[in-house]
Amino acid sequence: MLKKTLASGLCMLVLLLASYTGVNASIVNKNPSRAELEKKVEEVARKRGIPSVILKSIARVESIFKQFNDDGSPFISKGGTIGLMQIKNSYGLYDNEKLKYDIDYNIEAGADLLLGKWSTAVEKLPQIGDMNPNVLENWYFAIWAYNGWSKSNNPNTGLKKQTFQDLVYSIAEKEYGQKITTIDKSLLPKQGLPNKSTKYDTPKEHHYGDILFYSEGDIVKLDGRQYSALKDTPNGSDVVEINNLTELQVLEGPILNNGYFWYKVRVNDIKKEGWLVGNWISKTGSIYPFVDISRTWSKDYIIKLHEMNIVSGDGKNFNPDDQITREEMCVMLSRALQLEPIDNELKYVDASEIEEWAAQHVIAVTEADIMSGCDETNEFKPDEYITREEAAIIISRALGYDENLDFQLEYTDISNISDEALDAIKNVQVKGIMNGANGIFRPNDYLTRGEACKLIFDIINIIE
């Protein structure tokens, strides 16, 4: 009797625990919104060198963005594929428990698996074009292989109503508005698999993805890999082993080689240099004061003015290609010329529209008669952009006019230059500060922040 009672009690305990575990799972294991999951997939895809629309579309086809069932249990197919990216862990490459319960890990595994298929496509499957991974159409056979390198995914066999890769392309267009041109079916065999040595042209109508690229001056570390080796050339021989704590400075790149974008980096601690692929690194900083200037022609001017405390950005970016406003120009001029305001009162009718950080600089520059407001309306118009001919006038007021301006400008668009600006444009040309290009001056084009930095730097050099 005692044994029966104990057995009955044990069964009840097991059932209660099972019930509790199920309730707990449903509470803890809940699918985030599709938007949240898509954002996670995008972030992983881009840093892994995969166009995000491709990895998102695969996730949509595989699981309809589902990691967990309604009861909180992991979403596992009848075939044993797991979670959001439907990973079949046949070879034990991944941690099964993490695949089931860690969404980020599952997405990373999906990206890793797809990159493995991309590597297979580069080395052992038919190739498309130059195998640039940022060209969406070049992923056709890698996506095919993600679902299994099987003849059933050959659209000519008719074994499937819609092949896996065509379904992924269809989702990309219907749900993300991204058209991807498929390989012409007439170029594929009628039966079986395409010959692995076949090379296909990238379709004439092709589209680009959004993979992350790194720039000279970026500081990066390994991401998603504990160890790697720098190569003497892209895809060359090992030079030195690095780990995920090693800080690297990007020196060159990206260079496309054998299906991957490579970067030349320096290990600052040991002064070693070498090449590595961009798929397994992430940016941690930059040697430059702003993260968006490494590829701009005005980089050196921006850096020098920043060192002189003349320019600043928004805390992270400088936005060198943005058009410069009148109040921004006043800040740069007053700092460069070390102007101090005499009167602390703004006397323009739109004074309330001038930002607090610019107010004293606007006063100083207008008192020095380098810039002025509109005489008719007494407005300063701080948010208006500055044209190239207006910049010529401002520079000429700051530096003074040269005595020898008795010559004709030879720009083909001289008729677009206002009478007020003619001598100013001659003046900046004589001083070697502003010139046109290809015979035109473009007087009414707006000045960019990067161009303004070059002009301010030239003003400082002339004064000194």
C-alpha cells in the first residue's frame, strides 16, 4: 500500500512539474514581433557580408519568423530542423540547446550555414559573374544549396511547384519590394543538377545589397570567430594568428577576391600587417574624429580644423556632403579668424531662429562685415544654405580684395554669375582658393560642409 501511495505521489509530482515547466516555457519563450526579428536578422546579415534581404527572405520561407510554438516550446520541424532559420544540426556544428532557445544564436547559425553554402558555391558549384556577394543575383546557387543541393530545386525538373531559391526571390519582391533577377531557366539543364564547372553571367538586370563595408582608419576586431589568421595577400598564406581581443586598424580595402571582400589590417600591438575577410569582423572605433569621413576627399581639412577646435560634428558624424548653413559658416569663420563679438545682442527679426550655439558667432562675423543679413527685411536666415558665389563674397570680405582684378573670367556659365559676385570670384581665383572645373564655376550650387572646411583651411594659411 505504501509503495502504491509513493508511486502515485511521484507520478503526481512529475505531472505537476511537467505542467509547471510547460506554463513557464510559454511565459519565457515568446516570439518577438516580426519587426524585431527582421531587425535582428538584418544586423547579423550585413556584418556577415550577406545582403539582408536574402537572409530575411530565407527566414520568412523557413519559419515565417517563428522561433517558438504558442506553448513556448522550440519550433522544430518533423525533419528535425530548428527555430527561426530551421537549422538541421546533423554534424553537431552548433549547440542544440542554443539553437532551440537563443534566437540570436539561431540567426548567427543560419548566417554561418548560408556562408558555408556561399563558400561551396565559390569553390565547388556553378559560379555567377565575379561572385561579388553584394550582388543579389550572385546568390542563386548558394540559396539553392541552403535547402539542399538537390535536383528538386532545378526549376526545369518540375519536381516542385516553386523551387526554394525562386520562393526566396518571390518573398524578397512581394514582402520587401526587392526584385532579384533569376538565372534564365533555359541555361539550366532539363534534368538533374547543373555542371559544377559552369560559369554563368550575372543577369544584365541585377541589384545590389546592403552589406557592411569598412574604411581606411576603422578600428575592428574579430566578430563571430575566436581566432583567425592574417594572410600575406588576399586568400594567400598565413602571416600571424589573431584572436577576438586583437585590435586591428584597417589600412586598405575592400578588395574582391574569390567571392569575398578582403581588408588589409595592422595589428598595432606587434606592428604586423596582413589581409582578412570582412565577414568576421566588426567596427569598434576609428582613428578619425568622425566615423563618416574616411572616404571623403575633404578628410584632411576636416581633421586639421577639428584639431584646431574650429569644427565639430554631431558627436559621431561630420556629414561632409551635407550643405552648410549660414549659421554654421559663421561658427567656422569666427573660430578660424578668432573674432570676438563687441555687442551681445542679435538685432535681426529672426534672431529667435538662430541656434544658441551659433548666436555669438553670428554677431562676431556680422560685426566684422564678413557676412550680413538681408537689408530689406532685416533677416539673417540662419538655416539657408550658402551658394558658391556667396562663399566667394564671404572669403573676399574676410581676406580683402586683390588689386589686380582687371581680367575676364573664362567660365562658360559666366552669365549665371551675379554682378555683385564677379570681382569676388576673380579675387578667390587669384588667391587660389576657389576655381571652377571643366570650364564652369557653378555659382548657384550650394557649398557642402566638406568644401567649407577646405575654404576655411585656405583662409587660415593665407592669413598666417
